[in-house]
Amino acid sequence: MRVLHTSDWHVGRTFHGRDLLRDQEAVLGGLADLVSDERVDVVVVSGDLYDRAVPSGEAVETCVRVLSRLRAAGAEIVVTPGNHDSAARVGAFADFASAGGLHLRTRISRLHEPVLIDDEHGPVAFYGIPYLEPDPARHALEASADVAGAAARVEARTHAAVLTEAMNRIRADISPRGEQVRSVVLAHAFVTGGDSSDSERSIAVGGVEDVPGSVFGGVDYVALGHLHGPQRLDEHLRYSGSPLAYSFSEAAHRKSVWLLELDAGGLSGVERRELPVPRRLATVRGTLEDLLTAAEHTEHEDCYLSATLTDEVRPLEPMRRLQERFPHAVHLEWQPEGGRATAPLRYSEAVRGRDDQTIAKGFVADCRGSDPTESERLLLQEALRAVDIAEVRR
Ligand SMILES: [Mn+2]
């Protein structure tokens, strides 16, 4: 059996205000070609299908088109929700979807019930662990202890405790099925040793967010979601990472999916398949004039750009001017080099002995390089007087 492991689609996410839906649909829809070219039997999506608990109508439509393409290419699909998803919404039509080959595994009380998919060697059991927020998950696990025939108490309010209980239930389901059953677990968690980036939302509880990899023993493969960089923690324990970069900290990532091969004895191979990059990311630094003219930046003209300006005086309308050369410049910082602005000035010293009018005038001059005009001066005066009156009244 061939299984494609992906996660953290975050459909509907924007990048510094830019809509990514078309890029997401292009990359994710492209997975359908991989499914047919590589004769993939099952696609597993380990959480963060959407970027938000209540995705937009366009995001839902995009996601449905992508899933339909994967199914039409010949794969069954198993999905679990991540910390960005609403489990109830993702799983809304689970029983109906399942009849069409889309298995939405969103319920904690049923995480020990596998999706069974056969190959020539017998069944492969796919278990989906929905993202487990420690406190509510603990209660849901305790409430479903009868159904699962499991421990009635989950002692600690930690990710490790609830995932340990989830895995105990899964192992208890696997063992009576016998040797010939192979197993794949989907989980959305921060496993110790993984590398994070700037685009995952922290799941720390009491300062702790990671769980040891040993929690996931006893199964053939664990398809992890949550961390956005593709990584291998162990042969059978991997993150696929997100299909697109969602922060500048991911500029060096090569986004990819894992392609697993299961034979009669379990996991027999894992290959990496890199994904196309709709638009590269670049980070540049220099004076505005430099960035606008230097030939070395020609290669960045079509990238999503994060620029750090080093001008001594903050240039006028820097973003508008940058975008004339770099239409996809989306982030800007100003870190003056060598100028007086680099010397940290304590606020109390900066304002000592100066009246409000002078301070406001100085602020305009500092930001813009020229004093306020007569009409601006009158506006400032009016604003300051209004604040004075409001303060007297209070
Ligand atoms: Mn994520």
C-alpha cells in the first residue's frame, strides 16, 4: 500500500495580508497528480485543514475541490482536525463523507476505532487522533472510558497524559487484531526534538507543549502534523510540514510530503516528494535607494519580500516606493544605521523642558525630515487643546 502523508494545509490563511487561496489550490490540487502518478492508495491529512475554526465560504469551497480531486485521482482520504480547526465543523458530515471515501476522524470518543483499508496483504488500520487540548480532552477521554474499555482517569492536564491515554486505547484495539494488521496513526502535536517556525500557534499548557516521541510506540507509522517544516524524528515518526511557507522564517524550507510504502511486514520505505513553490520568499537589507537600484536584487523582484531599511532618516512612503520595484513586498522594518536615531534616548530626557506643541512638532520633523506646515501646526494645536479640555473634565 502507498500512503501520502501531508498536514497543515491552513486553507484560507493569508500571508501578510495577501490572499493565498489560489496558491494553496494550485499546490494542493497538484497532489492529485502525485496520487495518480505514484498510484497512491491513501492520503492522510494530520490536522490544520483550515486556518480557522470558522473558515470562509471560499476556503471551504477550495478545500472541497482539492479533496474531490484527490479522491477522483484514486485515493481514499483520512483527515483529523488540528489546533486551528473546529473538530465539530470539520466532522459535520463524517458518516456521509465516509461512504464516498473521505474519512473525517474528529471524535475523541471514537479515536480507537480505525478506518480499515485493505491491500493484497490484508487490512491497514488508520487511527485519527483529533488535536487534544489537554483539559477538555481529559474530560472527553474519561467520559468515553466505557466505550473504549479503558482507564477511567487521566491524571495530568498535559499533552503527554492525554496522548498517552489515546495511544493506549489505540494499542488495545490493535493487539487482538493479530500480526498481519498494519497500523498508521495521525496526530497533531509538538513532539520533543522537532523544529518549530514562526507560523505555528503555540499549544503550551503551563509552559509545556511537547510530548516525548516514545508515547507513539507500537504502531508502524505516525503521521504528525503541527510543525510547519518537514522533518524526520525517527524512521516511523515524521512531520510532513505545511505545503506552503506561512512566515518568513520558512524561507529556507523545501516544502514536501512523505510517500510511504507498507508491505506485509509493515513500513518498508519512506520517500520525500518536494512541492512546487508558487512564489519564493526573500529577505533584504539596505537603504531604500540601494534596494531600488542595486542589480543584485533583480532576482527578488518577483518574491514575497521582507525589507529592512537602514536609512538614517526614515524615507517617505517607503512601502509604496518599494512596491514599484518589488510588487510583492509585504513587510517592512526600519533599523537606521550609524545615525543619531540608533542612540537610545530615554523618553523622560527627550521631553524634559519642552512643551507639548514643541514635542509634537519635533515628532513630525523626525519622522518626515521637515517641519509641520502652517495648517498642520494649527491642527496639532487644536488636537492638543482638545486633549487638555478632556483631561480637565475628567
Ligand atoms: Mn499548523
